[in-house]
Amino acid sequence: MCIILSLAWPKWVLRSLTWSISVPFVVCGRKTALPLNLSHMKPSPTKIMLVQAGLGDSVQPALERSGYRVIWVHAVRSALERLMSDEPLLVIVDMPSLKGDVEKLCRAIKRRKNVPILLIGDEAPAEGAYDFADALLTRPLQLKRLLSRVEKLMPEEQSTEFRCGDIIFRPREGKVRKRSGEHYLNPKLSRLLLTFMQRQGEVIPRKFLMSHIWETTYMGDTRTLDVHIRWLRQIIEDDPSKPGYLQTVRGQGYRFENPKQRK
């Protein structure tokens, strides 16, 4: 599928559409149809899991307005399952709103993923009482303070560089640098490249990529993945028709690695 955008449309409409769509598109003038410049596309939002039975109407929108993607889980019993499937970079636990063993949940999170945990409580605890969390905020919540604490707890990888050969990727900015220049990736391409660079040398199944990037288990039509792989190769490969970094492992998936280190 291809979407055709008209230059007759207002600029704000074109801008909002190009940020949100993840299929091929062209911009049409009176005589020509040209590929749209991708340099203004937003990076993929960072995932935060919010374990909270109440108050989501105030916490969730504040996080989302700041550019985070919030996975709202309403009960302790489903939090671990969502942790493994959604892979958030930070977990916020609203302790007073939940029924269940919050300490047991937090310790399980640390064992399985070791992501930062921010607790929301009613009052300041005794020293060492909540040693299973990385930080604690007490009510009444100040959203400015909440956002500041969230930023400090984010893993450093969100602001540092990933490198492979002559490819340099900054996931927070969605920017790729190579000898050929700089490129800004759309959200799906940014998540796709981050997944590959975090798992260099591994064979990553197509099913995992569909689930991790597009959040679907449906494998009846994977043309969207094929298109994004092609787009990514056009950006990172010297010759996209003969890929060196992003190789297809027939019948299994894809492997991303430095071609100079391949034996």
C-alpha cells in the first residue's frame, strides 16, 4: 500500500500525517511525485509500564504528553506478563492503589528484567523499608517532580550511542550516522534498528519482530516487515541489494552484525 499526499494540503496536516504513518508515501505537486523528506520524523517513544489501579487519569496523560508511551496495567497479577511481552525501560508502581504483594512484584521485576522501579506511596517510609525500588515519590504527587524523577531513572542507553562498524545510532533522537551522512528514522524504523543493534550477532525470528515492533502475533501478511527491512537497508548498507550488516537467515529471520568481523 502507498499513501499519496498532496502539496495543496496545509503544512500542519502533512506534518502530522508523516509522523503517524508507517507505509510508503509520496508528495504530489502539479507535475511530479517526489518522496517526502523523512528528516522531521519523530523517534520511537520510550515505554513505561504503569502498575496502577487508580489515578491513571492524572499520571498516564502527563507521561504521554512528555513523549513516553505508557503501558497501563491495572493489577499486580498481570504486571509480570506484560513486563516480558512489552519490555518497558521503567516501571512505575502505585503501591496504595494495588491489591497484592507489591514487594514480591518488585523483586520479581528486578530478577527478570532489572529495570528501574519508581514507587508511588502515601507517606515517607522508614529507612530501608523499600529497598526493592530505585526511587519513591509520596502523595500528593507533583507532576513536574514525577517527570524529573522518571528522566533520571531512564537507562543511559536512551541517550548514548550504539555502534556497529561505521554505523552510529542514537535511539533517543532516532538518528543514524554513516559515512554517507545522517538520517532520521521514523518510529518503526527506529525501534527496528534498536532491536538489531541491541542483539548484534543473534538470529532474530520474524515472528519476534512482528510481535516486538508491531505488537501483533498475526503472521498471515508480513509485507510491512519486508518493506521496513528494505527501507532500513537503503539507509545503512553501502549496497542494499547485497547487504553486509543486516542479513537474511533463510527460514529463520535476520542477523545484524559488523561485516568486517564476520568469519
